[in-house]
Amino acid sequence: MNKNSFNTIQLLRSKNFGIKTFYKMLKIFGTPENILLNLENYTKKNPITAISKEIVEQEIENCKEIGAEIITIFDECYPYNLSQVAFPPPVLTIRGNKRLLNANNIAVVGARNASANGYNFASKIAKELGDEGFTIVSGLARGIDTSAHKGSINTGTIAVIAGGINNIYPSENEGLYYEIVEKGLVISELPFGTIPRGQYFPARNRIVSGLSKGVIVIEASLRSGTLITANRALDQGREVFVSPGNPYDPRCEGSNKLLKDGAILITSVNDVIDSISNFKIPTKIQREYLESQNKKAPDFFDDDLEMNEIFGTKIAVKKEIEIEKKIPKNNKELILSKLNNIPIAIELLNEQLNLDTVESNMILMELELDRKVVIEFGKVRIEE
């Protein structure tokens, strides 16, 4: 590891030293080494002391033991797309195939409590995009993220996580995590061993969009992390694609609003390919010029604020970990949570939810008697 990279890790792992401070001081002092030499004098009013080299060396060793690697903005392999956003994360920890960092990336994101049809569409479009040479980027969350990763696992997928590279969240995706490590790539900007917390997820989302040429949204409520990802994508000059959703389904209120606001409507992989084929992400210079013309505030981190406050609004941010905890209590609730007014094959529903056929049939019969679902020709939908 070169000196610039080592010193960058040392700075970013120091208490109260964040991304905004790093780039501000880099502009003044030129190199991370010079920042370290001038750190205490420059921050007299709000003293910052760099962590020891031994702590950095220990983190590097911890990563090596599990086959992970720390890279920085100074490394040649640092993803070009991400380098063009405002204040890109100076430090990334990666585990898996690093060549995917600069692949032809498209993000697929959406609801955690996704409908069965949303889940199917995410898997289908991720697989088809993979077959067309795209690498799928998502966040390893439940629902749409999980489906997108599974659909693209054999063609290339990147999981950006909101904890340390060794912290798997949610725990039920442990198997998928290791499959992605083997066949794809896992990325984190947080130190080794960091436990996922709610405020880390919005920051994770801007990496998902920053790595990608465009973001596909499949089911998003009005108050969701998915909308944050879409907004980050727009700020970064990326394309935003949206699959239209049921207007009566609250899981689709946010995604349908994106369509009203001018996002690109998609119903098949061809809609994405047609729009993205000649698309080029704006360079940092182009984006900064456009922001200056629009008098738009830059997208940066204020080191004194929680990450879910720095995006300019708390309203749009739900703590993702709290959302993850809202799991249906039983299989009846689980089945209902996956249905909407579009029929889905019962066999496919059972496969997705890993339900026993006999148990599923009994639950569906009970739900039909309660007039909560309609069953016709081997398919089921919500009773309207």
C-alpha cells in the first residue's frame, strides 16, 4: 500500500475527521501526509488527533485475514464513476472481484417488504441486464435488493453494505453475502468491525448510485431509503428508471411519484438498454458547473452531523434497521405482505417464501374464506 493510501486511512479513521474535512484540507495541503503534519495546528479550535499507525495496520491485517482489501481515492482501481460524484468516499473496503469496480454498472433498488410481483420483476430485469453485460449494484437488504442480487449472481453483482466489511446484515442474507464474495463484490466505506446503524444507510445509498450509470427503482414508499437513492442518483447526474406500480399499493407511492416527476418508465430490459446505451455520466467538472448554474448546494458530509441529517431532510429518512425489524409475525401475514391486485402463481409464491405447499394451501383457503384474497386458475391476488 502506498503512503498516500495509508495516510488517507489513518485520517479517515480518526475521531471527528470526516469526508468534508479531508477534501477541504487536501485542497489546502496537497497530500494526506501534509495534512497529518499540519493536522493539530490547523484544527486548534476543534482539536483532532490522528489515530496511530498501529491501528491502521491492524485493520489492514484484519481485512487480509478474510480476503478483503482496503483501497482509497488514490488507487488506480478506485471506481471512476464514484470518483466523479461530489465528495466521493476516500476509503473503501472491498471483498471479492475488484474488476467489477469499473464494470458497466446499473443499480436496482426498492422496497424491503416487496410484493411477490415486484420481487419477480427485480430478479428478471437483473438477470436480463446481466445477460446484456451489465453488473447489478444493490444494498443486500431484504426484498428488492435481495432479489436483484440473486438474479445477477452469475453475471456480476455488487453489494454495498452499511457496516464493516465483516458485518453481514440482515443475518438471513449470510449465504447470499458469501455467494457474492465468491462470484461478485462486496463494498463498505466503514471501518472493519463496524456494526450497522440507521444513519449509515443513507450514506451507503449514495455509493450504490454513484457506482452506477443509472438506478432502477422497483416499489418505493413515499418515506423510504429507496427514494434517497433515487435523489442521490439525480444529484449525481445519473439516469433514474422506475417500474410503474399499483396506485393502491403504498409500497408504490414513492416510485409512482418519481414517474410523475419525470423518471423514465420501464416495463422491460429493452427500456433500460435503449436509454442507457448512449448515456455518459457527467464528469465532476460538468456536474459542478451545472450545480453552480442552478445554485444548488453541493452534496457533502458535515462532520458534526449524523449521516441521515446531512442530506438536507430527515423526513425522507427512515432508519433502515428499524424498517428491517418490521417482519410479519406469521406465514399468513407474510403471504398477505407479498400480494397485490396482480395475480401471481401460487407455486411461485411458495417458492419465493419457502413455504410448504400443504401449509400454504390451508392458509390461502382461510384467507379466501375471509375475503382477503381471490384464487383463480392456480393464481392468487388481493381481494379488491
